[in-house]
Amino acid sequence: MSTLTQPMGGRPILRASRLVLRMGIAVLFLFAAITKLFDPSSFAQQIANYQLTPWSATAGLAVFLPALELCVGICLLLGQWESGALVWVAILLAIFSGALFSAIVRGLSIDCGCFGRSIENTGTLWPLIRNLALLVVTGFLWFSRKRR
Amino acid sequence: MTALRQAGLIWLIAVALAGVTAAVHPKRPSFLAPPRDPNEVTLAQTQPWTGTVLWVDARPDSEFASEHIPDAVCLNFENWTKQFPKFLDHYNPGQKVVVYCSAKSCQLSREIAAKLRASGVEEAYFLEGGWEAWRQQNRP
């Protein structure tokens, strides 16, 4: 068993780091969800900027993604259904990273849209780097979690 | 409970929440078509503004460098901090501003125009059809 997958009961520093990282991701997802839920129409426009989906799918994603982020954030905050929430965190980060990468490759000069209209002018490169870093954190949380 | 079962339940709750959002949210998006924006203008609408309008090119810098509407200013999200002061150098308060991007499918011009209005540029519009429409009309 690797160091990462050993039970953490006896290692308070690792346990504390894990808690901080889990809460960090929870707060990030909750913030992302709430800012988008304020104005789904505007978020739909931001998704449309990626030019990846037809409008009806874009509108669907504009209401579904914030809802999913909200559920994931609450689960991580409360420490309930953590494994399932981490699965979604990884899937969402991978999808968002793919979309950002595709925007960069196609030379689209767009705003990330990661936090609705609350944080703009972020471009696409830094959000992509942040997402990849968050994927690493998610991997740590996944492999160090308690199996239930 | 396995991770996949938990993930499935989270998905179900999210779908239900999304359904409620789509049904009752006052700012829910239309599923049929993007809403017609009152700030969208056609080339024909811009004709009377010839000589006074300030064109803003929202495409990437490389495309702007390659070709653009005469006297247009380059302004995009990637380089907003650097380019916005340059835009202000060309802008006269009260002047009509029309933002364009590459084509009809491009939404950037709408976004940039919205951001300009939020920054105090009252008459900021975006061009239907963008650069493609301009080129098709073969204007100088």
C-alpha cells in the first residue's frame, strides 16, 4: 500500500491537509455554482462563446452545470457522499479543461466563464492551469479517502 | 455505498434542481434560440453612422493584424487590461461603438459590447454577422 493510500487516522497533519483541501474545493464549487445560478441566461451566453454545442444543449448545460456544482460543493462541505462527489469533481474539471484547451487551440479570445460574471477577464490559459492543479488535488483526495 | 452509486444520486438531485431552475428561474435561458439582443445592429443600421462610429475588433490580435475594418480598435478579453486604455484614447464620450468578431456564430462581440456598456460606454452595440458580413459587402 502506498503512502497516499494508507489510513490517515494516525497522521494529523495529513488529515488536516486533506480537510483543508476538501473544504477548499467545496467552497470553490459552491462559489462557482452560486455565481452562475444568479443568471443562467448570461452563463448560457458564456458557454456559447466556446462554440462547441448547439444552442438547446448550451441552454441545458447552463442550468445543469451550476446545479451539479452546487450538489458537489454541498457534499464535499458536509463530508457526505464524498467519493461520488470526487468522481464528479474529476469529470467536471476534465470537461472544463478540455473546453478551455480547445478554445486555446482554436485561438478563441474568450472569457473562461468559470465563475459567471463575478470574475471576468480571466482568459483561458490560467483557468486551464488552475483546473489541472485542482485535478491533482482531487487525485490526492480520492486516493487518501476512507473506503466506505 | 459505492462511489458510482453516490455519483448517480448526486446526478439525479442535480437534474431535479436543473429542472426547477429551467422552469421557474426569472433569468432562465430560452431553449429554442438565443434571445434577440436589442444591442445587436446590422450593417445597414450602421450606414448612417459612417464617419462617426468607432469600430471595435473583438477577434484575436493575430486576426486583427491580418485584416480589419479601417480605423478599428482591437479589444479582446485576453488583452483587455492592455487594450482598454488604447480604446479610450480613440473613444469620444457619447460616440457610437460597434463591436464585431469573426462571424454570426461568434458571440464575443456581444460579450465585449456588454463589458463596454458596464464600463460606462453607453452606446456600445455589436454587429450581426461580424467581420464575415462586412467582407461580404466588400466595404473598404
